[in-house]
Amino acid sequence: FHTAPIRSVLRLRPVHFLVATGGGYAGYRQYEKHKEKRLQNLGVEALPRVASDWEVSLYKSVPTRLLSRAWGRLNSVELPTWLRKPVLSLYIWTFGVNMKEAAVEDLHHYRNLSEFFRRKLKPQARPVCGFHSVISPSDGKILSLGQVKNCEVEQVKGITYSLESFLGPHTNKESSKGKPLSCHDSFQKQLVTKDSNELYHCVIYLAPGDYHCFHSPTDWKVSHRRHFPGSLMSVNPGVARWIKELFCHNERVVLSGCWKHGFFSLTAVGAQNVGSIRIYFDQDLRTNSPQYSKGSYNDFSFVTSNNHEGIPMRKGEHLGEFNLG
Amino acid sequence: STIVLIFEAPKDFSFYVKPGQKIRFGEALGSL
């Protein structure tokens, strides 16, 4: 060690550091699991273990946006025709993609994984329910749903996040002006336009192999877009159970407007390697850009002289897509 | 990725799906 030239000692240092921190953290997690198991043996219901602030900061310090852009650039490189089938077949096999539903089943048609990720489905593969007022805007798995209570939205059972942090301050100042602002008049009450109504939410998680376009969940008018640049942490159910306010940390695009019962919003939340969000009628939207200032957001209104209430969307209409990168 | 719907509706709005359930685009989520 003493005789090794200085640069090899420096080269070894980062490896040592990574191994030491990784090993130490793994040991800490093992100890936590052992503690939970002991509590369970004693019949004490262990609350879901939520990450502490330093763990969230450690996770957020990982350059997920940079990695995501690099991943997106890598997957935008055009593959030679002979390589397309093996590469895409590996992805199909790994994530259980059902190619029979794809509008184009021939894998040679997709020049790279990014194009494959944006694949469309055969129209008859997803019939739109004509009877019920709210349909699923995408394929996926329901993480949580129900009424929003005390301005807190459930991300998974037992873990919540703040409605106001997630949507940001009110866009239409009239509604808050219209109502007498009193101490109990919370952010939530100002959203709901009729006292006889409640506020509901539904969280849908899209797995890597799922169809990644999304559609309008009901007949409504989109009047406003708010883009929050942010982290790109994983949003899989395990992480959603571990990091409170996860959806308030991540890059997301909030579309808000109204439907027949009042306020309506759809938010697309980006994730690790899927940092780019496209809204087909919003050409100005740029997500996962290299520079952004923490906690910032940018607004855009779709209300124009022609569309006084915003852009009309029919239930099931194409609305946007998630992209790699 | 994740999609979050937040909307107002009358008190008798009910969901037809449950947490943990797989869902596909176009299927009913809920209604009055």
C-alpha cells in the first residue's frame, strides 16, 4: 500500500468509500428489519417504515435526472435492423409485454427502445366504457384511491402527501376571492366548487412493461397546465410505501380544469428513466431539462378567446405519453 | 410512472376498483 504510486491510492479511495457506505447502509437496513421482526413477534403492529430525511436526501442526491437523460439518449440511437428483435425481445420478456395488443407487432418496425416504449395499441385492444363517467386513463395498477381528507392525499395505504404541495397554489384567483377566507377554509375547500361535493383521488402506477400513453379519463375541459421540474425517483409501490411525499418530490405535469361536477385534474408523475412527459396539445412543455431551480414550477393557461374554458377533451381521447429520457 | 387523478364529485360517487388491482385504459374507475 505504501509503495503503490499515489494515483492508484487515489483511484482506490472512491471504491473504498462506496463499499464502506453501501455496506454500512445495508447493515443499517438489516438491523431495522431485525427490529421490525422482533416487534411483530411481540405482536406489536409495526407501522410502515418511512424513510428518514437523511435517507430521502441521500436518494435525491443520486443524479437520476442526468442518468435518465443519458438512458433516453442511449435508447434513441437507431438500432441496426438485425439487433432490434433480440434487444426488444429481451425487454418484452423481462417486463411481460403483450405484443398481440400492439398496433404494430413486427419488432423490426421499432428503430429503438424509445420508439417501442411509445408504441400504440390496436384500437379494439382497449374498448372505452361508455356507461360510467370516469374511466382509467391508462394501463397500470391502483396504488390508492378514495376521498381526500384534511388536504392530505394517500399515496399508498398509511402514507400521505399534502394536496397543496402536490398541486401548488390556486391558479384561478377568482375562486379564492369569491369565498370568505376564514381560518378553517382550507386549500381543499377552495378547490371544491359546490359545498355538497367531496374531493376524490386515484393513483395509478404504470409498470415498465405497461402501455405508456394516457388518455382523457372523462369529458372535461383542460384550462391550465402546471409543470413542476423535480427529482426522478422510482415510483414503484415499494418506494411509494417508503418515501412520504414522493409525488411532491418528482417531476410532474398537473393538468387542471373542470368537468360536469366541478374541479378535475390529471397529473402525470415522471419516474426513474421515464423523466419525459408529453401532452399532445401542449407544444411548449419541456420536461427533464438540465437546469431547473428547486421548488419552481411554470404555468400555462389554455384559456383563449376561442376556448373560454380551455381545451375540450372527450372521455378516452389521446392526451399524452411518458417517454424514456 | 404514475398518474394521479384528483377531482370533485357528489358524495355518492363510488369507485369500482380497489388498491392493488390491475387496470387497463378504458375500464370504468367509478361513477355516481
